[in-house]
Amino acid sequence: MTDFAHTPYDGSRKPFSIGLQPVDLADWFLPDRLLVAYLDEKEDLIAHRPEAVWREEIETRAAQREVADLVAAHLVEIHPGLYRRAGEGVAVLPADRVVDLSDAAGPPLLQVSRLVQEDLCLMRKGAGGYRLAAASLCFPSSWSLAEKFGKTLDGLHEPVPHYAEQLAARMNRIFDSLRVGFPVWRMNWALNPDPELHHPESKNGPRDRAWTAGPDVVAARTFIRVERQTLRRLPESGDILFTIKIEIDPLTALARHPDGAALADSLKGQILALDEPQLAYKALTQHRDRVVAALDAVAARTRKAGEAPAEV
């Protein structure tokens, strides 16, 4: 868990909006203290569930190579304490392993994804717009690569409330106008009943949310899942690389945050502002009031702790 490295519910971003902002190239990838744990889980998924986490159009291999070369060079330059060149591969120093990036090692996009916490998706423009043409997706947020692969932006976002009438045209324009050397980023959030990274099931799927107890139990069994997404135009192929980093924290960890009460209040406000389709999309229709009560309890506990006299 990441201790709230990002908080898109702090009032600075509106849910169900695009909210893209320029990102400094130095912040394209953000490895953190959980790098090795994420990479270990990726290795396990790639080894045992490859059909669930990898898809490609074979015609994207040249663009995949472009991604691998670009990402490898970036990591070695920007994060030299974590990555180092090793022959045709890159060594991940804290994991004590080398990832082979040669053509003989396998699909380049899949191989380079084994270096970073982020999932990597390649978007290619066709007659129907940009489509998902290759992807290493180990940590989906309630969507299946098998179901989404090959779909266009509009198809990928079909379940999102009000997307077609409010967001589709703008999203497609953004993809068309994205310039080489000027990546952008955005974040969104969800609430889950567990801290698992690999979450391909529907939000309304088989996982038991167990959000029918009192506020303290609900708070202890609620996890804030944040997606940090970036878009970058590739200079040679013209394709777009879409990266997704997942960060997960227990709701109760807000009590440790210096602005925890304000964050809890802000998240509560965002939940209360959701309309019925948006609540359903976030699987909160039946649980909204209990989650709100849990946030109130966390905020009250955080304020009380802040008012307590310091120990001498």
C-alpha cells in the first residue's frame, strides 16, 4: 500500500471527467517502495495466467519495440538507483533480476512491462478511431482484457455513465491532437472491499463487499484504489502508449494523513454528488450511506487525534 501518494478525491478533480493535465517527462513512471512486490505479482500472473494479462495484434511489434526502447532508456536515465543496462536487457536492482529486452525474449511490450509497476497499453488509430491493439494488463480495475481487446475508445468506455453524450467527442479529439513530447496524465478512484491488484471481475461481481456492518468495520474493510494514467504519443509509429499505475490504501490509513479529515470529507462529498448511474458504476448504490458513515467516523477520529495534547 502506498500511503496516499495520490488523492484525486481531494477536491481538485471532478469524478467522471477527463481531467487531463501535462506531465513532466521526468514523472512519466513513478516507481515506489512497492516496486518489487508489484513486479513479483506481474511475474506470477504472466507465468500462470498469460491469457488474462497479455494480448497483441502482431502488426504492432515494431511499435512495441519502439515502446521498449523508449521506456528502457527513460528508466535507466531517470532512475539510475533502480535500473541499469545489462547487455540487451535492463537490470532491476532492488529485485536482483535482469529483464531481457531482445527480440528473441518475446513481445517487446510484454517484456518491458516487467520493469515497471504500471500496466502498458498500446492504442492504434484505425477506421473507427483509436483501438486497444496491444496490452500488458496485470492490474485491471474491474475490466477484462479478453473482453476489451480490439475495442475503440468509445467501446472501451461504453459502460461509463454519460460518456457517449458528454465525453466521447472530447476524448477522441484529445487522442487525435496529442503531440510527441507532450504527454498528459489523469487520475480516478474507486472503492474496493480488498487490496488486491489483479481485479478483473466486474464491480458488481462475486467479491463480497461486506459493507453491511457498522462504520468502523466498513472503514476497516474499504480500500481506496487510485489509477494514475498517462498518455504519450510515440514519435516513430504515431501510436499512443497508455500507462496505468494502481495505488491502493485502506480507508483507515487516512487517519495517519496530515489532511486526513479533509480528504475523508472531500471523498464523502464526491460520493454524495454522484447520480444514480454513477453510483451504480462505482458499485455504491446499495452501500453509499454506509461508506459515507464510515468516512464520517474516520474524519471524526482523525480530528480527535489531532486535537489531543502531545505527550511529554
